[in-house]
Amino acid sequence: MLSLIRRRDPRPPESDGPNRPLLGRHPASGLPEYLENDFDRRALVPRLLVLAILGAGALLEYGHGHREGHWIVLVVYGLTTVVLALSSRFGVGRSWLPWAATVTDAALAVYVIADHLPRDAHDLFLATDAVSLLPAILLLIQTGMRLRRDLVAAFAGIVAGGWLTALALLTHSASLPATGPTPAFAFRQTLGFLSFAVAAGFVLYAVHRTRLAWAAVLKARWDRMLLSRFLPEGIAAEVVASEETAEVTERHACLLAVDIRGFSALTRERPGREVIDDLMAFRRFVHDAVSRHGGIVDKYLGDGVLAVFLDGSPEEQAARAFDAANEILRPLNTWRSHDEMPSGTHVIATLHCGFVLAGVFDDGRRAEFTVLGPAMNALPRMERRSKQANLGVVASKRFLRLLTPSRRARLDARPVERRPGDEDVPDILSVRFTEAGATVQEGTVH
């Protein structure tokens, strides 16, 4: 029976890409890789802007400095930009290229700063050393766009160390006056260095805060993805749209439990992989039938499926549950005659209704949509009584009263005798769907 379903529904397990499971690790655990994905291609425009500024510095004569040095910086930075864009395009060197780019950018910034430090007394009155700080600031901001604190700290450390080294070498240079650097020179250099340090601190703090914000966003997306995967369809949509709509509330519901009786014997007679494939096909078959009639698969309990019908009036809920059960049971019972059906194995169903607490129960560790309440508690008692009486389909009187006369006329319902110990079991009837109640053709699964 189940293998027939499997042959009619040969869908492979779902995945979110080639050779990747649908559920991977939490994205926040690999936040740098997540945020850097395709970064260098998207950062091409900012890098081209810095390239244009360096190009202007190479073309214009301002202050001192070596024009050939500007062209060297321009060529190296341009090559780095091209390599990063190509590596991002083809996915090469994602682990080491960010570090290589950061070190290269920092070295270029140090070169520009060192190249514009005053070299003689005349240069002390020029302000080109302040202009040379602009590429360092732009490259710092660009490094911060990767949202990696380690790269920002490395860039700032290299530039600061290179700057101080260049100043130390310059102060011992014979080209400066014998009295050493003037107060104006010391003030400008100190102000420029502090400005860069403060800018680096702001960028580092901004990266830290942005990462926290991204981590919160990614966690929310991850949690909602898990909800959409593990919560019933429809309820997950409510949670994603507005968590308030999935709050726990008291609602009337019709309940449908579908189970495979004799499944334990099935597992002993067939290979484990085949049993699992059959079970997954059975779950999909029941899930699709329930969804087509506006129900929600609440949970899977081993070889059983629990579905709830929450939308509409109680009468509408009962009609949907009735039609779903009819669609599920008639083709399955028809296939009982096949030789592949082990003796004593058949599908059973239980139908009940009542008020329940329904919604997403979230204890801060795990969120789960479920239904609780007396009606839900009565369902396993009804299933136990059905098993004792060796019945196929049972429904409570309360559920049958909600059905329209036309639907009740399509049922062969017989009361189940109450026994001692049945005080907590609702009045139930053994139900058989008549030929007039067929909603699908025999042997057909949609």
C-alpha cells in the first residue's frame, strides 16, 4: 500500500541548493563569510572612487612628493581592485584575499602619508601632509564596509605603525632644521594622527554595532526560516507576517488523527530504507490532502499524523475534516487488497472537535505550534478505544453533529459500546465512508 503511494510521489528530499541540506548552520555563526559574500564585486564602485582620487594625485603637481610614487600606488591599487573583483566573480581565495587586500591597502595608505611628510624647512609651511590623509581615511572606511573588526584593526594598526615609523625616520633626517621639528609640524602631525585614530575608532565601533544588528536580523530570519520549515504551513506565514497573529488563543477546532496500524510489523518485514521511504510518502500524501481542505498538519507522531482545522465556523471545520479524511482513507483502503500490504496493516483515523488553546508556544528555547486542551486530550483515548475494538475510523458524536445532513447520510456510523474505564472517552461511533461519499477516484492520489 505505502509503496504504491511512494511510486506515485517520487519526490526527492528538499534542499536549498546543490549538495547542501535545507538546514545548515546558523548564519550568525559564520557572520564574516555571510556578510563578505560577493562583497568585492559590490565594493567595486567605492574602490574605483578611491582609484580616481589617487589618479588625480598622480596627475596633479601639488606640494612635494614623488610623482612616480603616485603612479606606482595607482597601478598597484588598480591591479588589486581588478583581482578582487575577479576573485569575487569566480569565488577564488575567499579566505585569504580579504587579508591580502587589507594589507595592500594599508601599505598604500602608509606610502602616501610617508611620501607627503615634510622633508625640509620649506615643506613645514605646506599642508600637503594633511591632504595625504584622505586616501587613508577612504581606505579605512572601505575596509570597514567588510564589517570585520579584525580587518579594520589590522588596517588601522598597519597605518598607525607605518606613520609613526616614517615620523621617527624623518625626525632623524638631516634635511630638517638643526633644532628639529617645529611646533607647527609636531602639532599638524599629532592632529592628523589623532584624527586618523579617532576615525579608526569610529569605524571599528560602527562595524561592531552593525555586526550586532546584522546578527539580530540574521537570527530573526533563521528563526523564521525554522518556523516556516517546522511549523505548519499557514501558521508559519502568520508568524512571519506578524507574530501577534500566532499568539496562543482559545479556539474551536476539529481534529483528525491518521495512523498506520501494524506499522511495527511492517518495520520487521521490510528493509529499513524502504520503510522510511514509505513513511515519508505516506506523510506527504496525508499532508497534501489535509492542506487541500484547509487544514494544518500539527505534528507527526511516529507513523501517525495529527491535523487540525481551525479556520471558519465549527460546521465548516467539520466539513473540511470530513472531506480530508474521506480523501485520505478511500484510496488507502482500496489498496489493502494488494499483495504488498502486510497482513494486519491498515490506516485508521480518529475525528473529534472542541475548544483548544492553539498557537505558537515559545519558551525562549524552542517555538512550537500546537493545540492543547480537553479535546486534544480526548483524542488519544478515542484512539486507544478504537484499537481495543479493532476499528478503522471512529468519530465523536460531537463531531458528527457538526456535519450537514447530506454528509452524515454518506456515512455508515454505528455506536461503539462503552466499557468500564471509558468514563474519560467521549461517545464515539465506528464510521465507514459509503460509496456515495467518494471524493477521489479509487487508486488515485493527487
